[in-house]
Amino acid sequence: MTRRPRLLTTAAAGATAALLLTACGGGTNDTKSNDKIDGAETASATTATSTTPPRPSAHRPRIELPSDLSYAFDWSKTGDADKDAVLSDSEQSIKAVDLAIVNQNALDKAYLYYYEGEAAVGTQKFIQTYVDNKASVTGAYRFYDPQVSVDKGGTASLSYCEDQGKAYVKYLKTNEVKRTEVTAKSYVSYHTSLKKNSKGVWVIQKIVSQSGSAQCQP
């Protein structure tokens, strides 16, 4: 979410505030006692070059994000129906987290549609940090190098990378955009555990991320 935080900078079960407030572009973490956000390692959302459009469903939430946000998902269809469904729902889950940040609502229905349990708790805390600081997200995100596997029992795992080099935090009171330089920390790896629910949606139950991941460096 998040990823985005895509999501969180530690995110298995609720990342700490200090980690959530690290700079999106990879600058140093200068989080202060007032928890002011200087950037964000988030999961994120309006697809610019997605190759796996959301699967049609009367129940899936409609996700519309501002024009100052753009997202490229550099992963192609696998040809396997279940794997492609995991990729599609994961794209939507990333978008849904940013929608909650834009809406300034830590209980936004769209992301809760795609996150359960441990992942939902951590994501709510992540979004609430933005709400508390009256901050949103802006810029461009890129997701790449997906590795997806699906088990017969209706569970799956997805690992992927995120490039946050051109993604920033925007403070809503002043409309100020906090721009940070690109460093190794601008590249984040994510590992998610998913389960297919009764609606046929692949929902995220656990998510772990690492900023500055060696495997995601350009």
C-alpha cells in the first residue's frame, strides 16, 4: 500500500511511526517528536501502464485518484488465470491504500476490501499517520519484477519491487510537496501473503517490505 504503502516500510503487522515516516525518495529519516511526515514509502495507485486491468465485478470498489498521481505496473500477464487474478487484485489493493490517504480516511472501504487481519491493522495505522499530519501523496510510482505463486488451498504469495524515486508527500494545508533525492532507499521490496475469499477476491493477509532492498536496485 503504504504500497504503499506498498506497502509499509516494515509492515508485517503494523509498522512503527519512525519507519513509516522515512523519506519517499530515500533521503535521511529526520522524523521528529511531532511525527511530521517527510516522505512516504507507500503502496500506491492510478495505473498508467498496467497490463492487468481490474477483473470485472459488481462488488469491487471503484477507485479514482487525482491526476497528480501516476502508477506503472511493469508486470505482464502470466497466462495462468489464478496468477493473473493475484496480480490484478494486488494492483487494486495498492491503489486502494492511496485512495484512503487521498480521502484522509483510515477506515476507507476500498482498501478494507483488499486487506484483512494483520495487514489491515498495519495499513490502517499507516494511513492514519497521513491523516494525523494532514498529508497526502503525489508523483509517480513504478512496480516491477513480480514473483507470484498460487497454492491449491486458495492461498498465494506475491513479491515485487517499487521505485519511489519520483513519489513524494504533499501537505494539504500548504499544498507543499516534500521532494527528496533518489537514493538506494528509494527502491523497496515487498512480500505479501494472500488468500482467496468467498467473493473470489485475493485479499492481503500479511505484508513485509524492505527499503533499500538490494534485489530492487536498478
